[in-house]
Amino acid sequence: MLYAIGLLVLGAFSYKFFCRYLCPLGAGLAVLGRVRLWSWLPRREQCGKPCQTCRHRCDYGAIAPGGSIRYDECFQCMDCVVIYQSDEKCAPLILEKKRRASIPIKAA
């Protein structure tokens, strides 16, 4: 009973505490994240500077303020990839779309 109450209390302060720190699968993901050979999640140059959308939407806190992904904290939920590819959610893509939109000037 104390174990369950303890997990509930810790879960109230840390997002998915059991999955991140006690579950063997979570521990495996953390170890593999530390020894990865390549960065498999796409990032733009603007990620982190100035755009912070992915960092603020990441419930795991796996994205650093500079925009890089800390793979040892990442649980591959792919929320950042969805934002990265969305024309409605990704700030650099929204700005690019606005820049491309031009207003035609008609001669009178």
C-alpha cells in the first residue's frame, strides 16, 4: 500500500515517474539514448533559437532550451516530430508560409 501511495505522490511531481525511473523498458530507453550513434529526430536551425514550441510541449522535458534533444530523457512519443512537420504548429514553417504569401500589386 505504501509503495502505491509513494508512486502516486512521486507521479504528482514528476511526469510518468514509474515509466521514467522504475520501469525496465524506460531504463533501457535511457541507456540506449546515452549510447546512440546518430540523432534520428529531425531538428531545424531555428529550433531553440528563437522557437521554443517543441520544448514547451514536451511533457518529458527532453528538449534543451537550445533546441537539442536529450535522448536519455526522450521516450519517443514523437510529439516533437508532429510539431516539426505541421504547418499550423511549427513557428518556423508558419513564418515561412507568411513570407511566401504575397499580395499582388495591381497597376491602376
